[in-house]
Amino acid sequence: MSVIINAVFPLFALILIGYLSARNRLLGPGAVDSLNKFVVYMALPALLFQAMAQITWDEINQPGYIAATVLSIAAVFGVSYLLDRHRRGRLADASIEGLAASYSNAGFMGIPLCLMLFGDAGLPPVIIATLLTACGLFAFSIVLIEVDLQASPSMWRTARKVGMALLRNPLVAAPLLGLLMAAMQWPLPYAVEQFTTLLGAAASPCALVTIGLFLAQGQPTEHHGAVWRIVALKLVLHPLIAFVLVYWVFDMPPLWASTAILLAALPVGTGPFMLAKLYEREPAIASRAILLSTVLSLATVSLLVSWLHPA
């Protein structure tokens, strides 16, 4: 239990700092947009660029693990997407809710948790899962959102608008540029590596503070069912699908199997909130899902850890 608390406490502390800062008017309402834009346009792209630029083939040569991770994410996204499209019908909203239901907090919570449980050997699978989530899932969701928002009667015009929007989006362009550098085997200059390290380290803390600021504004949401559905899909369905894939479909080392299930069981990460705020698509749903899933994960992840890593 202490391992979970040590991993979860920083999340709550940063959200609380943002909440208290807004309540005491240390940071005004405009800080939500400013901090969110800082994360989306500066800090997170730096983090994604560095991660992709420094990736090696040995780190990602685990086809069973990658397949299980991708398929579990896709299955949960698909279930959430179908449920939301049936209820409300808007592609952008369904995409963000699908993102929230399948977006694990692998970077900020998964890395320290796996390091404490498995040591340095647990780091490579977390890095892969973080990249698949923050790059692949993020980019796919942005594509669906842009297709909805840029839609026009002409398919060609829609495709051109979406393509230009994606190229201008730093959350897509940055990891693609990093992947190009890795493919060309160009090492990051020391100064660039230090710059992206310093800037990227601010992504998660600032995103969590932003959530606290937003929650302090008390903006209501009428979609309580959507919040609970996201939480249920994230904390129950996602790890259940990962368990089936890991033990009955794909072959991988035991540590990688345990890590895949554990990461799938983590609460909602900050990415869906950032996109919802950026595109102005009901960020209250994402922020409450993050908070609620993080609270409940104290119990669900603790039970899972006791099973995967008995004392």
C-alpha cells in the first residue's frame, strides 16, 4: 500500500496546489489556458521529441508486449467510442472520451510505480507503453477530432485541412521529428538534450496543476454518466482485456506481462484533459474522470500490486 501512496501522493499534491492557488486567487482564471498551452505547445512536445529521438530497436523489440498493449488500448477506445457515439453522436467528443477511457497515467504514475516494484528492469516496458499512449493514441485521437472539426462537403478539402492541422500540431510533429532522428541514427546534441529534458520535465506537473485550477472554477458537467463510464472502462475493462491478451494470446517475459497489466490498470492520465481544453470540448468530464479514477485507483491498483508482486 505504501508503494501506491508514494506514487499517487504527488498527483494529488499537485492538483491540490492548483486548486488552492485558484481559491486564494494566487493564479487567476486565465492561468488555466496559459498553463495548458504551455504544456501542449512547449513542455509535452519536448518530452515526446526526446523520447522518440533516443529510442532504440532493442527497447521496442517485444512484439507480444506491444501487440497486447496496442490491442487493449484499441479495444477500450472502441467500446467507449461506440457507447458515446450512440449517446451523443459527435465525433470529437466521442474521441476525447475514448482517449480518456484508454489513456493510462503511465508517465507520471507508472514510471515511479514500476521502478519501486521491479527496479530498473521495469523501465523499458513503461517507456514503450508511454510512447504508444502519448504518441500513437494521442495522434490517433487528434486525427479524429480534426476530421470532425475541419469537416467540409469535399473529402479532398477535408483531408487537406486535417493534414495541415496535424502538421501544425506540436503533439504530432514533435514525436515524428524525433522518430526521424532515431531512424537516421542522429544523436541528440548535448545542449538540445538538456533543453528538452528541462522543458519536458515540466509537462506532467503543470498539467496536474492546471487540472486543480480548473476544478477550482467549479464548472458543472451534466454528463455524470460519461464520467463514471470512463472510470469503469479505465479501471476495470482495460486491465481485464490486458490480462486476457497477456496470458492467453501473446507470449512475453513474466515481468513484461505483469507490467502490461499494471499499466493498463492505472488511472486516467492528463492528456485527455489537455486536448479537451485545447479544443474546448467539455474539459470538466476529463478532469473529473482523472480525479475520480486516481482516487479509486488507490484501492484497485493496490489489490493488483498485491497479486502481481506479493510480499
